[in-house]
Amino acid sequence: MQNNATGSWFASRAAEQIHREQLERVERFNGRAAMLGLLIGVITEGLTGYGIAHQIGLGPLVDGYAACHTQFLPFCF
């Protein structure tokens, strides 16, 4: 017969291992998705001439126009 404390220890170790394996798979997927997104952004920049910030709608902030006119920053460029 197995002691209840020993059984719960094995169960918690098994759950921890399963959680760690799931976390590794999720993190690997997120990393690959980020690399793919960056590659697509760089290719689009090469084809269109617009940077990644412009592609996602942050172009005015990068250019300084929105920062000066909406007072996101205390100074203008």
C-alpha cells in the first residue's frame, strides 16, 4: 500500500511535469509566431517602403506629428 503523502507527492510532481511541458509548447509556438510576424513585417517594408510602425498604424507617433498635436509628449521634434 502506498502512503497518502507519497501518492500526493507523485501526483503533484506529475502535474508539475505536465504543466511544464505544456508551457514549453506554448512558449515555442509564441516565439515562432513572433518570428513569422517580424519576417512578414520586414518583407512588407521592403515591398512597400513603409516601416513596421506605419504598417500597424503608429506612423504618426513615430513621425512626431501626433505627439505634438495630441500632447503625448511635452516637446515637439
